[in-house]
Amino acid sequence: MDSFVLDAQNPNPKNLKNLLKYEEQLERQHVSLDNILGALDVRNHSLGQLLVLKAKGSDQGKNRSIFIDQCSNFFRNCNVEQVKIAPAQLSQLSKFYTEALYELKQPIRGVAVLKDALNILSDNKPTTTLTPIHTDFLQLCILSKCYHQALQLIESNVTHINPEQSSIAIKDILCYFYYSGIIFTAFKKYKKAIEAFKFVITAPASALSAITVEAYKKYLIVYLIQYGSVQHFPKCTPAVVQRNIKSHCKPYTEFVQSFTNGNINDIMNKASSGAEFFQKDSNWGLVKLSIKSTYRRNIKKLTQTFMTLSINDIAEKVSLPKAKAEQFVLKMIEDGEIFATINQKDGMVTFDECFEDFSGPTILNDLDRNINNIVGLESKIKEMDEKISLSNNYLKKLASGKNTGQLSQYEDSMEDIS
């Protein structure tokens, strides 16, 4: 592999692109890869190191701890302009790196490394431009339970996806939003979690994928936690998903159905009968939260009917032991879900009106931030609309539609949507 080392050390851009022809040879040189890597400087010969590390990543017999150290050094110090020549290889290395960390049960070692590496394929716009490294980063955050490291990223609005620049695939995109939903759920940001799972479920599809099935399972349970019932599939769900997904989620759909009449005994029975499936899918914790949310929701309904109730009455009406009912009421008061006071002498709960002040600076700041986000999104949409309208592919499709008479059908469907 002397010729590869010489070409990798040559700074000529044409020579660097020619390095890609050595990929197959490197895959057959697992024994020599560390020696080849040692002959290359991570900063000056980044593309060469990338190809060597990618080849090493496919070696099942490699020393994973050493490989992780080598990859960490590479991601932190590589020449961005060189590695951008090979986005597919860089994305694959990121996946090998993530897999090795998972296999060694040391995902936390890669969180900070990949967080910095988000800039490589996104032109230093990691919060708006999605790349495959984003997906691997979120996976490591979940595996290491470092959810806070990802929160700022997933709360930003993705406005750019460039497959040519980053080699991103549909699986990367779906996994990114699936992982985002998991992280939002961990922070109890259930509405945002629902939107993330909904993105996966409603993504255009010609066949049902495992990612969609798992996202739908979590979507159902999180929806129950937030709203107490699930009515229909999200709007724009592909027909193939609607036809086939329920057969893969029978315990979940039955559990959802048990919430229809609000009978806590029915809900508990369905939870117990599907417990094995829920635990296997790592959703048992969410199921228990959905049951707790039912108790909380039932207690909240009492505040709309009664001004005063004893703890005993509350416990009886929501089917809870007295001590447990008091814990729920105290927690709901603490979380601001209800406004009430408990008289410890006679055990009476007095429900108060909501006295939250919506004129404070915090509310105004939140409103101002949301307005700015909407204005920013509007300008992005206009920019994307103009770019698409002027693209050659769109104009060719438009001309083709006129010739075949399909354009009028398209316009009709757009009128229906509007």
C-alpha cells in the first residue's frame, strides 16, 4: 500500500479524489491498517486517514478501544475540506464509531466528539442542516442518557437536507426524528415528542419500516399521556402505513382502546395483558406514566365540578387509596396542574381559580421568541419555494405535467389541501 500512502500525502486535490479507488484494497489489508494510519498525519492527510479508519471499522476483529481513540482523534482534528470530498465514507465511519461505543458500553465517550463533528458536513450550521452524524450523535446521547446534550439541537428547526453534500439517506432522517421524540419524552416535552414521532409516521413510504412501527408505538403512548385518548392516524399518513401498521401493534391499539370509557380497571387489565410486549419494547415506563396521567386527569376533572372535596371523596371517585390520592393532589399542586389548598386538620381540599399572570416578562419573552421563530421559518419557506421553482428538475416536471395532463390534477389536489 505504499502507493496509497504516497497519494494520501500528496496535497494535490486531484490526487486526493483518486484515493477513493483504494477503498477495496484497504478492506483487504486489515492487518496493516494501523501501520498505514501511523504514516499519515491526521491534519494534513485527513482523507487518507478517513479511508483507513473506515476500512478498519469493517474489521470485526479490531481492538474496539483503540479504534474509538483513533476515531475520536480523527473527528477532533481532521481537515474539513479534505473529508468533505468523501461524505459517504465519513458517514459510514461515524456509524462504525457509534457501533463500537455501543458494543463496549461506553457511549458517553463519543458524545462530545460527535457534537463537535456535527459541523463537518453541515457547513458550520448544525442546528439547521441535517446530516447522518446528527443521527449518530442523538443515538449516543440516548444510550448514555446525556439527553441535555441534544436538547438545543433538536429544539432547532431543520431547514436544510442535502444528500449530495452529506450523503444522508431516508433512514438517517427517520431515525433522527425518532430519537428526537425519545429525548423530548425524557424531558416530558410531550407535545414536541408527538410531533417528532408524527414526522416518522407520516413520511412518504412505499412499504412499512421497522422505524415507523416503533415510532407509532411510542406515538400512541405519549399521545395518551398528553391528551388521554387517540382518535385517528395523523393527517397525511401514507396508505401503506395505515393498512399494515396496526397488525404490528395489537397490544398498543388495545391499550389505547381501553382509554375510551376512562374505566381505570379496564386500563389496568389491558396494561397487564400487554406488559410483556411493552417491556420488550422498552415502553413499560411510558405505559405506567399514561396510567398515572389518567388519575391526574380524573382529579383535574373534579376541579371543574366541585369547589371543596375531602381526600376520602377524591380517593373514592378516582379509585385510589387515600394516601396515594393525597400524593397525587400534592404533586399536581406543586406542578401547577391544579390550584388548591389542603387543610391538614380535616383533610378537605379547596380548589381555587387559576391565578396565573400572563402579563409578566417571561410570557412576553416567550411570545416574542415564538414570533421571531415563525418569521424566520416563513423566510426560509419562501427561499426554498423560490429555489425549487427555479430548479431545472422542477421545470422539467412542470413541462411534463402539462404534456400529460397531470398538472390539472396536481392543482386540484393543492386546492383540496388549501
